Amino acid sequence: MRDPLLTVRDFSVAYDVDPPVQAVKDVTLELRRGEILGLAGESGCGKTTLAYGLQRLLKAPAVITSGSVVFHDASGEDVDIDRLDAEQMRRFRWDKISMVFQGAMNALNPVATIGSQLEDVFEVHRPSMSRAQRREAVAELLEIVRVGAQRRRSFPHELSGGTRQRVMIAMALALRPQLMVMDEPTTALDVLVQREILRQISELRHEFGFTVLFITHDLPLLLEISDRIAIMRAGEVVELDTAERIWSSPRDEYTRTLLSSFPRLTGERGVVLR
Amino acid sequence: MTVLEVDHVTKTYAVRGAGRITALDDVSLTLESGRTTGLVGQSGSGKSTIAKILTQLETPTSGEVRLDGQPIPRRGAGLRAYRQTLRMVFQDPFASLNPYHSVRYHLERPLRLHRVVPDAELDDEVRRLLDRVHLEPGTVIDRRPHELSGGQRQRVAIARALASRPRLLVADEPVSMLDVSIRLGVLNLLADLGREEGLGVLYITHDLATARHFSDEILVLNQGRVVERGPADDVILRPQDPYTRELRAASPDPEKHFASASGTHGGAL
Amino acid sequence: MTAVQPQPQPVQDALEVGTTATTVVRGRSRIPWRFLAGRAAFYLFTLWAAITINFFLPRMMKGDAVDQYLSRNRNVSPEAADALRTLLGLDTDRSLLQQYLDYVGLLLRGDLGVSLLHGLRPVTEVIGQALPWTVGLVGFATVISFTIGTIGGAVVGWRRGSRLDGLIPVTTFLGTIPYFWLGLLAIAVFSVNLGWFPIGKAYGVGMRPEWSAEFVGQVVHHGTLPAATIVIASLGGWMLGMRNMMLTVLDEDYVMVAQAKGMPNRRVLWRYAARNAVLPQIQSFALSIGFIVGGTIVMEMVFSYPGVGKLLLDATNAKDYALMQGVFLVITLSVLVANVLADVAYAFLDPRTRQTEA
């Protein structure tokens, strides 16, 4: 068994409204170094809240009511995320865990060039880098994701959805984090572009060896790309198992419902009652 | 029975500085009562242009659309009658229902407009329509859109489309904004309605899997051109055109994945 | 394993891969000539319409300037009155079209006629004397108010829910006080009772405008109270506007992304949130510049300030058409110029507007 990268224990998030809503209930899971853990569930099941909560990115009225998150750094040091003060938390973000946000999201600042938004990351996290070094690093990142360094001066609205998503991936890769949290990274994209981006993520993973927490409602996609899958419903992880066992022998009733919600592309037609 | 024919329709748009772009290039298709035709393509393939031409929001640059063998009237009572015959179900049930009006209002309006039933029978008809889309009339009739779930809203939108007793239904990505576990319910409803009421349905989607399961015939659209057409299983299981093959290869297919990669999966990404 | 294997596939140009319906625009945006020409045509048309309305408006009012002049100066002969009418372009024996063409012709030569109220001095000269006072004082006050309000609004918006929120109702309340009342109150307290500031005018009696330390000191001393009242009255609007935009922008995804990127709060606040929230502010700022010239009649009345607003008021009372038309023209021009500035500023600050085609 691979060694753990992130240990989440009894993690709960509530929305402090009237009446309070439990968005995430006692979630316990362990991310192993180098794996792809899929997190599947429908909208409102708490999967995004969980992902943001891990990095303390939740805004009021969301409140973390219990639980601990421990990051096992490659250096051998264990970082207890609850114990970090604001400044330590800020340094930790993106350096150890980065995120790729939903493709449909307005995730890039519309009034700044993509180059300056990539440089930002180095400016803040690697203050010792010179301007020229930063420029070079940005150019390299844009080449890695095949957007091309000459696009450094483009504004987000000048890029297609797929290219914007590549820029987001380049940004997530900037500090060579150990974990990338991907929240519906390909959902708004056409299926051919989606496949292109997935292929790219796969190549980057082989090259840089980061762990992935991949969040989506698209269970068939998850089944193809994940090592293990956690199924979430109403704030709880109802089942966590290898992708193969989720597919071939799901134990939870809801997992079965979710599986049967996707008609098979090539299998028998019997799945759907006609 | 063929109800609607789209006959060699081409649509071009003038684009500033770029001459003309062709949105649709010589597209022909027919809608037959009781049958569902799937129209598959990526964004920008011309899917929505077809929907606009069918609803007469756009007119073809060349070619013709015929209802029962007759060209569609461009204006007046004839056009109104056509619009009563062909109804749309849209992608976003949030946007297509007016948040200020109740379900009852949404369904009564087309009934009055097209004088489907006498005023005295309006209430009965509204209840019958809600029943038809498997909504409990007593609980939803006086609610407003925001008090309904996404799936209920889309069912109301379908009921509204049915109100004018159409013969054709154009469903443009009707479930892509709904939660996954209720998608099949809505698609099954559309399929049932098509079969039981003899509706001709055009199911526009980017999703090959549901297109296969809910269509009798499938057309694959790429850059305004129909690159492949045929019975649903033939097109999806034995695609001939390179573009269709590419689409199929890119669509998630766990069945094939686990069959071919048994034991060696993991780190697939 | 469809997802992993680098399938044999021709290497595509990075620009071509992943296009969706959005058009890919290569490189930096070009100069949108068509857009600029459209705007220019729009402004020229507006200018023409304003000039034309400006010509007809006074002619639709009852009685003319000469009648007014006669009622004040009884010893003018009927011949002299006719001569005056000819001089002012009011002679009735010429067609309206002829008068209009003459008017436009003179306008193009920079000749706005003469002012009856100011001893037949050229209107351009009369306005030229009043304009710097208004532009200087109100312009300065507007810039100060905008700057404080926008920065304050950004901070208040950023720290929503904190005690700073209390600033908003206070400044908004100050903004709702009728301006003349605020001005009179300021005079009563600071000029009459405390004697800190002079009661009115732009500089002391007996001074002549010159570039001396004493004179500039006088101007600042006289201008403080009117400028301060303008700032107090307008601050709330800027602050409220900026704070509301901040609340909208703070919910945008890129602000969340910036925080996830580990950006320090100051950076998120200014470079991401405020940078976007300020866009509508800039536009209303440019528009408010347009109203500097015309919108300060009350201030100039209360403080007897020798600016354009007071000029317009006096001209209207005396039916001094040439002066009225001149002032209107200046107001119109400044509004148009401000609009052009707003367009330019927006294009400069928001890259999305630089694009001509969607």
C-alpha cells in the first residue's frame, strides 16, 4: 500500500443558516501518495464544500464544525492544517496543494493577462526569484501545457474554454505541488477537448508525480481515470473503494442508483427501460 | 408517418471581417410521428442553428422546411399554427420559466392562447397535463418555479410544451443541466410521450450514450454537416465516419475500459 | 485504457486544440477602427443635435433680450434697439434658416456673440473668466471625493460585516442633506460663528488674480469650505457604489482562486477585487466630470462663487441669450468630452471592451 499523503478525519462542515445545514458529515478518508482519488456525487452533495474545506477556503456562513486534516509532506513532516495560523495557511496553499477549478468558472481575472496571473504565484511564493526568472518560469509552464509562451500577454476572454483550462492547469502546476484538487475540471468542455485535457493531465502526472483528488458528477469518466472512488451523498461518503469494485460490485444502494443513471455507451441497451 | 422534412437546408451568416461562415451545410432530416431522432454534435456544430430554423427563428439561406409536404408560412395565422404544432423544450429550466408566475399560469397561458379547451375546462386540462408529466397536480399547481426542484421544473416545461397539443417536440439538451440521478427519468418521460402521443421528437444532445438509448435514428453533425446517420445502435456501436469514431473514443465508456484493462487499471490518468 | 495511452495522433497546433464555440483571437487585440469610427460618428451627431437645440430653445421663449434690456435702460431709442437686435442676430426680417446658418457659421469661428449683461463683452471672454474657478474648485473636490470614496468603499466592502459597515449609512445620510442647507450651515458655523473661513467669493476684496503666494493662499482659504461641502455631499455615493461593486466582485470565482493561490489579502483586495470593482466607478466618475461645469449652480449661489453656474443663473434671469447659449454649449461640450474620456478609460482598463467582435 502506498503511504498516505492526506489524512482527513471526521471532517464536518455546516452552513450556519436557519435552520443549520450539515453540508459535510464526518468524512474520513485517506489520500495515498501518487493515486487518483475520485470524488463523485450530485450537485449539493457536499463534494465541493469538502474540497474547499480541506484548504480552509470556505466563506461564511460555512463553518468547519469538527475534524482534522493532516498533510504528510514529502519531507517527512506532518502538517496539521487546523494548527496553521493565517500566514502559515497562506504559504501552505498552492505550494503543497493546488487546485484546478471548474472549466465553466470565471476563474481567471478578466482584467489581467494570463502571464501576470501566473507570475503572481511566483512573486508571492518564491520572492527570491528575479523578474527574468519568473518570466522564464511562466514561459516554461505555458509550453508544458502546450498553450505556447507567446500567449503570455493574452487576456482570458481571448482564449477558448479548453485553452483557459490549460492555463489553469499550468497555474496549478507552477509550484510543483504534491496534491492537485480538481473540481469538475472538464465538465463544461466538449468531449473531444475534455479527452485532450485528461490526456494532458495524465502526461503531467507521469512527469511530475502529483496526487490528484478529482471531483465530478460524471461517474463513467471517474471510473476510467481513478484508482479509487469515494461516492458522496448528502454530505457523507457512502462508499469508498477501488474503481473496479465500485463498477463491478457496488455495495451501497446509492452507488447502484448513480451507476444506473448513466446509460451505457456500448453495453446492452437493457439498462434503460423503454 | 413523416410529419416534418428539412430538405437540403444551408444556413450562412455574415461575419464582420471574415466573409461568411457556414453554420449548416446541406442538412436534410425528417421527423416522423412516434419516433425520436437524435442529433449529436459538439458546441459549434450547428445543432442550435437547426433548432432555430425548426422554430422559425431563423430562415434557411437555401433549402426548405416542410410540414406535411407544405412549406412553413413565414407569418400570420399559418406561422402561429405551425408554432402550435412544433414546441421546444430548452436546456435551462430556470431560465425558461418566469419566476413571478405559478405553474398554473405557465400552463393556462398556452391553453388560452391556442384556445385548446373552453375556459371552463382550463383547470381540468392543467391537471391532466401535470398528471401526464408525472407531477402531483395538487402539490405543484400553485407553486412558483423556485419552489420546485430542477427535475420538476423541467417536467413543467415539458407539460407547457404539450399544452398546445403539438405533433412535434424539439428537445435541446433537455437534461444537461439536471442532476444525474433524475436525468433518465426526464428522458424516459420524453420517450414515453413520443411513443404514446405519436409525437415526432428531435433530441439534440452532445451525449452519445443517451442519444443511443433514447433515439431511433441518430444524425452526427460536424461543422454544419451531417457526417453520419443511421439507426442508433449502428451509428454508436459501428461508426463509419472518422469524426463519429473520434467522438465515441472520447466518450467515457467504463464497460469497455474494465473489459480491456482488467487488472491493469489504476494510474490511468 | 483510453485515458492514458498517448494515442497516435497528429500533433496539433496548440492554438487549434480545444476550440469551442468561442472564437480564438490571436495575439494582442488590434485597434478597433470600426468601433472608434462608430463612436466618433455618434459624438458628432450628439454635438450637432445639442448645438441645434441650443439655437432653437431661446427663440421659443417669450420676449427677447432686447426687451429685457430696454426695461432696464429706459433711455434707449427704438433705432438703437433695432441695431441691437441686428447685432444679436435677433432681427425678424431674416428667416429662421438664415439665422441658424449664421449661428453655426459664427460658432465654427469661435464667435459666441456678445453678452448684454456684461456690457457687450464677447461671450467667450465672459465664460473664459468664470470657467477656471468652477473647473478648479469643483474638479478638485470631485477628484478628492472620488478617491476617498472609492478607496474607502473598497476597504468597507472587503471587510463586510465589520464595524466599518457603519460608515455607509453615515456618509449616505450626509449625501441626502439638501446641498444649500449644508452650505448655509457650513457658512453659519465656520464663517460666521467661528470665523475660520471667509463667507464667500473666490478671493478677498481688492485682490487681483496673479500668481503670487498671497493670492493662491487666498484662493485656497476661500475654496476650502465650498470644496469640503461638495466632498461631504458626494462622498456617500462613491463609497456606496464601490462597496456594492466589491460585494459583487468578491463573489466572483477569480477572487476565490486568488485566495486558493495563497495570495496575501492586500493583493487579493487591490489587484483582483478592487481592480475589477472600480470599472463602473471609473465610468460614473468620467460622467460626473461632465457635470462639474453645469451642476454646481447651488454651490456657487450659496458661496457667491464667480463660476459658470452663477453666470448661467444671471444670464437666464436677464434673458441674455448669447451668454446662455454659450454656457449651454460649454456644458454640452464638457459632457461630451467626459463621455469620450469614459470610453477611453474603460477601453484602457477593461480589455474585454477592446475586442470588436464577439
